[in-house]
Amino acid sequence: MADLAKKQWQYSTLLLLGLTWGSSFILMKQGLRSFQPIEVALIRISASFLFLLPWMIPQYLKIPRKKLKFLLLSGLLGNGIPAVFFCKAPKKILSKVSGILKWKTPNFTFLVGGLFFGLLIRRQAVIGLIIGLIGTIYIVYSSNGIGENNNYIYTILPVVASLCYGFSSNIIKTHLYDLSPLVVTGGALSFIGPPSVLSLILFTDVPKQIVTDSYHLQNFGWLMILGIVGTSLAVLIFNYLIKNTTVLFAASVTYLIPIFAMVWGLIFGESITIHYFISIVVILSGVYIANK
């Protein structure tokens, strides 16, 4: 494991997470070609839970009972609710609108931490977060990310999801800091994983679809990768980052996600303008200032 006490490893890890989650939109889009948003969320959560289960089985009896309620909250707020809301929103609003609302996560993390968890509010952090937010707003508006036909009622979904991330990150840093990142990740998923697996099997047509249609099976495979890499491994690394840095630094990854998402857009034939490169400089400057 990289030494996250060193700044270069912290920033390298942040970039790795940005790449991973920035790429997740491609996999999610593929999944939505075959399955409903709630089914995509169930597949993602189920895959991530089942992947970590072999490592978690020896750990269950070692988890202090007083930590269970915080693991439950972390599972619901950090994985369950956001997975459903972020899959539901793209059906009703433009993906870039959903994305810009997700970039509110560092601000919610900062606000929730200051109001409910005693997080020290530094002026420099505020300045950095504002700069990062300006960069993300710029990258969306400069590329016509806000359309005229959006169903703005559904914009509340990614806002609530981002607020959930803010609470979850602070819960992990404040109440679960003494547990290993593996236990935090797997323990949180253990509360929402079993219901997701059962719901997927009993209340959806997904099992029938993947058995009878190779196209659906292929898209199911993309969602399995999304669950394993984009949730299990990425959240595990994210929790390592929270444990070794600050919640604000870890949450800054959401400023990097649109950068990598637009790189994928370029690969798939979307146009990239000078505004894209300007926004990269602004976003990275904000991240650096906020965590200097």
C-alpha cells in the first residue's frame, strides 16, 4: 500500500480516484441501455458487496457493536442512497447537470463538518473550495451543459446525494477512524448488500434478461466492473485517503471527476475546447489551495 503520509502519494491517489469515478459514467451509461436506474443501482451495490464478502467474513465478529450504527449510516449515506439517486437523475436531466450538482460534495462535506462534527473552518480551505467550484461551473456552462429541456424537479436527487456524501465522509473520519478501511468499506456495504442481492433476484427481471439475451449479459458485465472497481476498490481507497488526510482533501476528488469524464468524451468523439483546459487549471488550483 502506498504511503499516504506523503503528499505525492496523496495527490496520486486523488488523481487515481478521479480517473476511476470519471470513467464510471461510461459504464453506467452502458448499463442503462438494458436496465432501469434502480436495477443499475442494485447490480452495482450487489457486485461490490459480494466482491468484498470473502475478506469481510473473518472481520465481522471483530467489529465493536457501538460502531454498527455508524457503519449502517455510512452504508446508506455513502453508497445506498447516492447509488439510486445518481442513476435515477440522468433519466430526467442532462448528465452534465447531474455532474455539476455532484461537485457540490466538497462544499457539503465542509458545511456538514463545520456544523455537526466540529470541523475547523479555515479561510484558506474556503477560498480553495470556491475556486474549485468556479472551475467546475465554468467547465459545464462553457460546454453548454445546461439544456433547456431539463426536468428541474429531479435536480434535487443529486443535491441530496451529495449531501449524503458529506455526512458519510464526516461520519467515517469522526466515528470510524479507528477501524481499518477494509472494515469500514465492507462493513458499510454489508448493511445494504444483502437486501440489494435479494431484491435483484426476487423483484426484478435482471436474472432472466442476462440468461436469455447476450446483449443484456454484456451490459450486466459492465455494471459488475462498475461495482467492483468503481465501488468496492474505489471506496476502499477513498476510505484510506480519509483516514490519512482530511475529509475535505478526499472529497476534492469530485472536482476531478468531470475532467476525466470529458477525456472519455473526447475519446468517444465529443469536441473539446480551450475552455476545458482553462477549467482544469482553475480546478486543480482550487484543490491545491484548499489543502495546502
